[in-house]
Amino acid sequence: AIVREMRVNLMRTAFSSVIYESQDYSCALLDGAGQLIAQAEDNPSHIFPMPFSTRCILEMYAGTIKPGDVFMVNDPYVGGTHLNDVAVVAPYFWEGELQVIPAVRAHWGDVGGMVPGSLSGKAENIYQEGIRIPPIRIIDGGRPNAELMQLMLANMRSPTERKGDLNAMLSTCHVAQRRLEELFAKAGAAAIRGRVARMLDDSERQMRAGISRIKPGDYWYENYLD
């Protein structure tokens, strides 16, 4: 329910038509170790790399993450997809301890590069596709890094639209944190951690059972892109 509310919030507040019309975005909740624990009717190519992106953030900023921090990343080499898909990760703390991590990945209409829209079949390297964002802390303990945002937006077309999309993603994470606040106050951290652990164990058991039903052999798939 929290993830679905995140989806509705982003669709109604985003500035890019590719988000509010095409719904090219995804929302998720991860645990404090970066494991996926909740998703909705989202884009698999957005969701599957999300744990990797989140774990990269947790490793890079180990020991320094605190309430009010928000991170951003679009780098394909640390769990991104293509550069237009920008992820915002907003760790949630309860009683001083990292508990759940709301995350949003959305396609921004332009992130710079050699052509408007940042997508060109003539691109020969990643530097032609737009600005590459490694895992960075864009909000530090509730204080936005205005200079960093100014630098990024200066390298993107339609900066007002890009800023609107970012604000929509931040508000979406804020909605998730409000709902998590209510949930933790109602159920308590121990109970929620126990249920999350059970969900992960059940998922692993079902996946292993599914894999065990695949008959030995060679499997291949071929597809074409015009």
C-alpha cells in the first residue's frame, strides 16, 4: 500500500510527460541492508538493479548516513540503467536506527548529452548520453546541496522541468516516510523486522522451488532491436 501511494504521488506531481503520462517510473521499499522488500506494478528493469544501487550507497557512505539524508544516482556501473533513469534513495530511521529505505527511479526527459532527450543511436560512449551521476548525497541531514543541484541542472536541458521532477521524487519519498512513521508507531520495529525477514525467507524458498523445477539443459533466447 505504501509503494502504491508513492506511485500515485509521483504520477500526479511530476513535470515530465514521460512520467505522468507514460508512467516510466518505479517505486520500492528496501530494508536497511538494501534488500528489496516491497514493490508494486512497476518496471522490472527499474526495480531489479535498485538493491545494487542502494547497497553501493550504503557501502560508500557507511557510518555517515543519518536521518534527513537523501541520495541520487543514475550511473549504469553502480546499479543504474541508462542515464535518463535517475534514482532517489531516502533512508528512513526509527529510534535512531536505519530501518527501511524508500527509493524511486524515474525517467527524466533530458539529462544532457549530444541530443535533446539524451537518446541517440549515434552515441559511441557514455559521455555522449548525458551527465553521469555517481551515488551522491543531495540532501545532507535535511539541508539540500544547492550548489550540487545547480551544477547538475546546468548540464541538462529544461532545468525547470528537471527540478520539478526531482521535487516530485523527493515528495514521493517523504510520503513513504510518513506512512512508515505511522506503521512503526503502530507495530514497533521488532515486529516489522520479523515480518520483513519472513517475507524474504518465503521469497527465497519459492524462488529455489521454482528453479528446481527447471529441467537440465541448455536454454537460449534471441531478440532483435531495429
